[in-house]
Amino acid sequence: MTFTLMWPGAYCVSWSKIHCKIPDYVKNWTIHGLWPMVKERVCCGCWPIFRSDLEELEPQLSLLWPTLISKKSNYTFWKEEWHKHGACAGCVEGMNAPAKYFQTALKLRSLYDIDGALHVAGINPSCNTSYQFDQLHSALAPGLGDLHVTQCVQDHKNRQVLVQVKIPMYKNFTLGCHRHHPTHREDSRESPPSPGHPCRHEEPIYYFPISRETPENPCG
């Protein structure tokens, strides 16, 4: 399966037809998704989720797994994630219910501190400073493993901008399994496609700061 973390400062950069809104309380890397290895995009549409299932988790989910699309509520986003991905994870021990699936994602988020790893390596959000791929990889590999995938988007000035990190893992949540994991694709009928592509090693990479006023163009 793949656990994907997203940088809010870059998520909206590549969208031209989607209006983004970054909540004031979102200041760190957030969860994009926890995706099991399956070919089908909707595994069990009959497995329902109710708001009451997430009532106790809602404060944490709002902070660590928020939607950044202004016309979509957090619960709508979580409901989509459950039907497209969570319902496929029912055979994995510890994730056979909506609350368990989201609890697992929150626990994984606490284990993988991308914010801290980048900061310790001297990699901080900036509109002016760029970094090399090897710098990012060296900073993240000790905590995420060598098989993690850094993804970027292009801004309107063709700058390569860090947007998310995919962390491959086995069913027991140990790191690895990248070789057998298919490329994840979002279902465009319900949400926009994944914004990132693997960062190109030979080009500089920018790590834009979060801009709540102009999230689609944080660095002008």
C-alpha cells in the first residue's frame, strides 16, 4: 500500500479551474491518502460510512487530513477516500471499519515527520531558494526509506515545486514493497487527479511557503 503526504503550499499551484482554500490552522504536511494495492477504484460501494463514525477523530482529521478545495467539505472528502480506498483495505488487519482506517492513517502521520526531517536538513519553505533532488532524498530517506517517491508540479514560471511524498509499505506497515505497487490514480469522476509527477533529478526543486491569499500562485 502507499501512504501519501502532501504539502499544502504547492497543492493548488497546478490547478487552473479549481478554487483552493487553505484553512488557517493548516501549517504542516497533510495526509493525501492511504491507498491499498488494488486494481479496482471502488472496491465495495455498499460499505457505508456515517459522520458519526468519525466524530471522535474529526478534530485530528481536520488538522491533518483536510480538503483544500473550497467547494468540498472535509466530510465529503473523507467519505470519498473511504469509498475509493478505505473500503478496499477491509482485509488488512486493523482497518476493517471506517474509524480504524482513518485512525491508522493518523498514526502513520505521527510516525513520518516530513516537516521536521526537512527542517533539520536546512530545507525550509522559500520563494527564492531551490534545492537539489539529492538534498531532499538524503533528508527524507532515514525516516521514509530509500523507496519513497518525491513528487513535484510545475508552476506558471516552469519552476519545479515539491508537492507530495509517496511512502510504499507492506500490509504490516513496514516500509518497502515499491516494486510491486501499481501507479496510483485518482478517480476523476469524484475528485481532481493527483497533482504530482516524480520530481526530475536534474532540475532544481522549490519548496514554496503556504499562501492563504493566493494558494494557486504563492510565489508570484
